[in-house]
Amino acid sequence: MDVELFDNDKPETVRNFLLYVRSGAYSNSFLHRCVPGFVVQGGGFSVSDPLSSNPFSAYLEVTKYGRLANEFLVGPRISNTFATIAMAKVGDDPNSATSQWFFNLGDNSSTLDSQNGGFTVFGRVLESTNSNDGTNILQRFNMLSTNAGVVDLGNLLGPDYQVFSDLPVSYTNTTTRVPSDQELYYVRISILNQTNQTGQSPPAVSIVSPSPNSRFTNQTVTLRGTASDDVSVARVVYQVQGGPLEIATGTTNWEINVSPLPGWTTVTVESIDWEGNHSTNSASVTFFYLVQVPLNLQIVGAGTVVGATNGQALQVGRFYTLSATPAGGSVFQMWTGSVTSAAPVLTFQVPTNATDFRLTANFITDPLIRFAGTYYGLFDATNSPAIENSGFLTLVLKTDGFFSGTILHQGGTYEYTGRFDRSDSASVQGILGGVNRFLNLQLNPTNAAGIITGSLLGGTGSAQVQLERLASGLASSNAPPVGSYTFVVMSNSSDPLAPGGHGFGTGTLGQDGAFTVSGSLGDDTAFTASAMISQANRWPFYLTLYGGRGALLGWVSPSTDNPANLDGSLQWIKPPDPNWATYPAGFSNEVAFLASPYTAPPNDTRVLHWANGLATIADADLALGITNLVKLTTTNTINVTEPNNARIELSLDLQTGLANGSFVHPWVGTTNKVRGVILKRDDSILGQFVDGDQTGSLNLSAAPFLVTQRVANVSLPALTTALRDGGLLRFENDGVIVLTNSIVLQFDTALEANGHDVVLSGDGLTRLFQLPTNVSFSASGITFANGRHTGTNGANATLPQPGGDGCGACILNLGGMIALTNCVLTNFVVVGGDAGVDMTTNFTSTPGGRGLGAAICNRGGRVTLQDCLLADNNAVGGRGTSVSSAGLTPALSGTALGGALFSVGGECQVRDSVFLRNHALGGVARLLSSGEYSRAGDAAGGALAVTAGFIQLVSAKCLTNTAVGAGAPSTNAGAGHAYGGAFFVDSNATAVAEQTGFGANSAAGGGSGQTRNPGDGQGGAAFNAGSLLLRDCTLEQK
């Protein structure tokens, strides 16, 4: 078949093909790949005897004349359509074509025109009417298949023949045998109208430049030379460092551009004539490519570096050595940057791909200087504690690394010495407790406080070691207070063999950080111990017990919850001995150490924050224990509530915090002494008693339930007296109690009308109750009425003060818990205080006080209302001097929020309750000295307002409540706005109302009937600026 070559369009590709043809490289070559409908490929392999009948096995690769630059985009773009011929390539390498070519057996333009840079088409098969010519031959290959005419030699002969996995053969009856050489398709190519002269001699080549051993710093190196032949030079090819054969530009005068790697590079060049003869005098040249990058050398700390300087040009690929030398009092820490190393002498090679090189030599102050001082610490085996592996250490570290110290172990004292090396390590060997032991120490140079860790090896086990440098005294901030302390060593109730009693005692903390304690352990062992504070803010306690055969040890530190308190986990080891008075079997337990500051209370003030308590005496042989209610009076007498069958007695020493007493054993009738201590951090009294060879525990704390008090005389004195102790107050009669001052509830309190008509009134003069954090207050069947709270007026000054808030005339909740059931809250009034007046002519704008929750003002606590009525309550804003018209949430002139209930933070739950005729009224405008009126006050939430936190209404009713913005008395003043006649939800609040009815509520802006500056009224039932969900609610509004 005839093939037309596109020598004008793809000149180098055609020239490459003709070189292989004219040189005879394709002699005896065969088609080695056929994929019907895709391609048939050749030009890659040949055999020595095409007529051989032997099975195909040996083959030759076609000689390569260099890699060809892709010409797919050179000249016109010619697609890979049927009957075109194109060059084959290596995958993912567009410029890798050499000798192999293929005919397209179909239209492959959609794939081969875009893959791998495009496959260069350089000719096409001419059509012919002869069925055995032209494209008809190609169609015959399309009729082959893997079952007829295409053999997979990789499958038949193994992976070495995988390249022939689609080998076309001249038989179709089977594809399960290996073909003979004569059964392959061979290619014979001739050039029509060829007039080229045949040469007689091989070509020659020479390199003109560069000169051998030249040095370059530019990335591209150009080689030039000449080539000759007795007829014509077909091609000049070259190799870089033995790499693939590439084609030079030009022939008789050629040029090569290479981008070498840094270092020495050798390029070998040879020429080829059209007969395929290679030059016999292949030429080569070796040159050096020098790449330099700048060194960014920095020094941190005190020291010097030799071997290179900052900004010096480094040669890529070359090795360099730098040495870091610390100044006096410093040590080398490490190299960081492009290379990291802890060795002061650094040898490195600059990477071949480097664009810059950075190194920092880091020096630090010699830790042996920085951490000189006195260290105290402990060693113990935390996994299996034993006296053999427990003890106390001191260590005095000098600036030269030498140290000396003392070890307290099993009642003995041992001296030791040593020295830390430059890796901050030290090892000491010696006899400890009659056993050869190894003490390994490691100084931590990154902890400024000074910490030494390590291990103690040898003997029956190993122990962990930790020492901490002593401080000169307590820290200047967040340190526990100096003075007296009480402490408890808690019993380990989970261990039946451990003492049941609590250890207890008193202590003193000095400004120098010395903490001294004395008391009794849980097995009734008396002890005294002292420890010094470390710079890590901890105390290492070590107490030798039981004649050196036992110990109590561990670290004590300020509590994470409250740094005024001290916490610790101590290991308590007692050996077995039948002579011990208690616990002769011995034990090894981990116990908690709890301490808190102690000061004697003022006169008539309880030492603990409860009045009604529960005393528990347990453990030892008291399987069920003894419990009894007690009352702590204001004179700190402990009265045991009858019946006191165990005849418990307990007295307190208020100066020391110690407690002493007794009880009668319920089984044997003996009188047992009890001892303990007041622990203010837990509001409790904890201690122990001895019962035979065991101990039990004493626990006094606030009663876990409300103790009932009966109030027969419904009067203010009776109520005041009952409230001093808290608990459940049950009224025995009807009555009205008028409060003359607000009562701050100190203890959890519940009021129960008990079927009687009980009214608590403020007589329009005072707030009824204030609830501190974590105190609960509940009431059932009580009527609360007629309370009032007015915010303070701001001071008149150059910088006038804003008015104070009026809030919670019935209850001001400051983080406590309120639960009201079947109660009435009515006729409560809160009024914000007036703003102070600017005493200059600057007319400084100052807001009036807010009116917040006439009945209940909740600040971060919890409020629960069940079956309650809140009626005729009024929240009124104070007068301000602000003339701005800013939004609602800032503290503006005279804002009123929540006619009955206001909440910021915390949570409110309202069920089956009614809000009736409550009002939020913005503060009235105020005539200023300038002759103008201040901006009138806003109002929000005639019944309820929540600005942060959560509130839920279930089956509630909000009827005829109003939010009214104050009117403007003149046209130059802004009237107040109103938001939410019944309910207001601000931007930081979440509210849910379910099955709640809103009826006849209204929101009215001030200034009605005026022609200028009227106030807005928005949301007759509710106004939502945050998150409000209404579910199955009814809204009937004005």
C-alpha cells in the first residue's frame, strides 16, 4: 500500500522516519501490536530470519537514533483519524518518539489528539480500488480479534514477552500456540522516486565549544560543534551522563542546550549518516555546573560560629563544616533551619534543589548556672508502693554542676554527691538501706522552675524520682493565704483493710512557703510534718512512721478549683506487726489530703454555712452507722436533735478549728471519743473514733434535706428567727407579715402556707427577699405583695453617674434557685434611679436607671413558677439626661424591662401560671438645664422580659399586660418605644412558649397625638429579637 508523508507539515518527524527506512533499521521488522478498531503498530522489533519455521522466541530491538521532539502542534494540526500513520511514544513523555509508529485503525482523534501532548500524524494511506491494497489492508486488521489472529505471548511465554500481548499472526484457527517467525506480519518499506546517493565512509563529529573542564553558573549550557560525511549527515545525537539518546539541532553545524545538575557533567556526541553509520570518533566534553545559594546564618544567644559567615555563597552539592562555640556562662543548644542537629560541629551537604540555606545556632544560658539552688523531692514506686522504694531527697546544685544531697529512707539518713554532665545527666551509685542502688538524675533545662527527674534502681524494685527547686517564698499572685489551716486525710472507703477514720489536724503556712502540719492519721497515729514550697508551687511531704518501717509521702499543691485550698495525693505505708494497737495486718494505701484556710468566725456568726446538719458516725464495727440531725447555732454550739439515742456530744474549739466529743456505742454501751476538725472548703466537720483495733469516721455536714420548722406565731419576729436557720417553714395559722427590711436568705429555705392564708408584704417600702448564689428558695400557697425597690440616683458631677437599677421587689435572685407553687405575687413596683446631672455646660448624656422585673429579677439563677398568679406589678424606668435615640439594649434613659419577671442568664420555667395587668413603663422625659427634654424611656415586655439565657412557658396565660414607652412633652424630645406588650426576647436569649394564651396585651410607643417624634409600639403580644418558638399558642391582642 502507498503512504503519503507530510514532509512539509511535519518535517522532522518525516525526516526521522526516512532515516530509519534508508538506514535499513526496519529490515526484517514486524508488526508487534494489533488492537482492532484502534491501532496496528510496528517499527520496534525484528528477527534475524523471517522465513524460519521455528517458534518465535528470539528477537532484536530496532536501533534507536535519538528521541524526537513532538511536532503535533507544529504546522497544521492533523488528527489521528482512520488510515493515518503516527509516531508512538512512551507514556507521559511527549518528546519520547524514536522508531515505533502505528496506523490508526479507527478515528482516534478524541483520545490520541490530546493524550501525552498529542500523537504526531506524519502521513496517510492512499485509497485504492484493489482489495489487496491501500486502506483495504488496514480493514483486514480490524477483522482480527484476540480469539482469531491476535496472540498474547505474555500469557503463553511469560512476563518477558508482555510487549507482545497483542501480537498479530497470519493464522486464525488458534491463539493458544506460539507462532513461528514466518507466521508474523513483516514490513518492507521502500521510498518511491529515491535519488539519494549512497555514501562509502562513516561520518565524523567534533565539539567546538565549550572547552573541557569549563565552569558555568548559568542554568542552561550550550554546546556547539560540526559534523561531516562523504555524502550527507543525517543526524547528530548526544547523551548527558549516559542518559537517553537525544537529537541535536542542526547537522553539519549543530547545537545542544542542556540543563545539567550541579557538579560535573559529561556530554557525548556522535553523528549518523543516512545509511545508519555512526561516527567512529564519538566526541565528549566534561564541564562543571556551579550553583550557589546564599547562607542565612543567625546566632541566638551568646556564642560564635566559625566555618562560614552570614550571606556567604554556598555551592550546591558541596559539603561544609561549621562549629558553634558558646560564650562563658552559656551552652550550645542546637542547630535549626535547613538542617537540625544537637551537635556543635555540623557537617552538611547543600541539597541540589536548594534555593537558599538557613541555619541558626542556638545558645542558652548554662542550665547548671540557671538552675543552681536547693532542691527537695521524693522517690516512690507508683505501681507497687513499698517502703523499700520510698523516701525523701535533698540536693544542693552548684553552678559548676557539682551537687551534694541527703536521702531519708526507712528511718536512716544517707549522704551522696555527684556532678551533672553537659547532657544534664548524672548517676550516683551507693549503699541505701543496706542495698546497692543506682540513682539516675536528669535536669530539665526547659522548665524555668527547676525540676530534676530520674529513677532509683536496684534492690527489689525501682522508683521514680522527682526533685523541685525551692522557692524563696510564696508567689506574689494566686498564692494560698498565709496563716492557719485545717486539713483532713480522707479514709479510703473502697479498701476494707484500710482505716475507716479520717486523719485530721491543723497547720500553718508562712510567707517563706513553709507549711507545717500536725494531727492524727486515720489509724490514730499522731504526727507532725513540715515541707517547703518549690518554685513549681508544690510541697513535697515525707513523714517517717512506725519506727522507720512506714511512711506517708506525696506532693501537695494549690487546688485547681480554688488556689486558697491545698490538695494532695499521699502514699500511706504501714507494715504488718501484731503489736500495733490498730491495723496490725498493715496496709499500703493512696489517700487524699485536703486543706483549707481557717480563721475563727466573728461573734454570733456560724463557722460553717449551714444551720441544720446531719451527723454520721460509721465504719469500724458499726455496719449500719449512726445518723442524727444536729443544729449549729450562731454561737457555734452543736445541738443534737432528739431523740439522741447514741448520746452524741460534740464541741468546737473556734480558735484552732478542732472538734472533740463522744458517743455511746449502740451495741456494747461503751463511750467512744470522737475527734475531728472543721474543714471550711467542704463546709463540714470530719474526723475519727477508735473502736478496738479499728477506727471509724465522723462526718458532719449540711443536712441533705430541709429540716422542718413550725411557725405558729405568724409574725415578723417569728419569721425572722425561723429564717436564720433555713429549712422547711410551715405556718400554723393565717396572718399578714409586714417586712421592714429586705431579708437575705443564707440557707436553703422553703415556705409552706400549709392550708393557711399567709401574706408577706413589703408595705410598699422594701424588697422582700434577696437570694445569693447556690441558695434555694421555694414557697407554696404564699401571697407575696406590696414590695418596692428603687434604684439609687446618680451623683451630680462633672462626670455625672447613671441611675441605679430598680430590680426584683419581691425576689432578687443572684444565682440561686427559686421554685414557687400556687403563689400570688402582686402589687410590686421597681423604679430606676434618676441619672446624675452634669454640673458643667457640657450637657453630658447619662442614662437613667432601669426598672427590671417588678416581682422577680433573675440574674443567672434558676426560676420555676407552677400555678402562680403575677398581677398588677409595675416596672418603671428612671429619668435620664440622654438625648440620643439609640437602640434598646444599651443602658438608655429610663428603660423598663419585664413588668413582672426579668431574667438575664440562667433559666426560667413557667407552667400553668397567669400574668395579669402587669406593666413596663419607660421613664418619663426630664427637663434639662439646657431647656430641652431628655429622651423618654423605652419599655419592653409588659409581663416578662429575657435578655440572655433561656425561658419556657407551658400552659400559661398573659392577659392585659402592657409595655408603654414614655411620652415626649415637647417636639424637641424623642418619645419612648415599646416592644412586646406581654413578652420580650432579646438577641442573646432563647424562649419557648407552648399552649400559652396571649390576650388583650398591648405595646404603645410614647408621644401619641403629637406631630413630631412619636414612639414606636411593636409586638402587642410578643417582640422577638433573639430566638422565640411559639407552639400551639393563641394570640388575641389590642
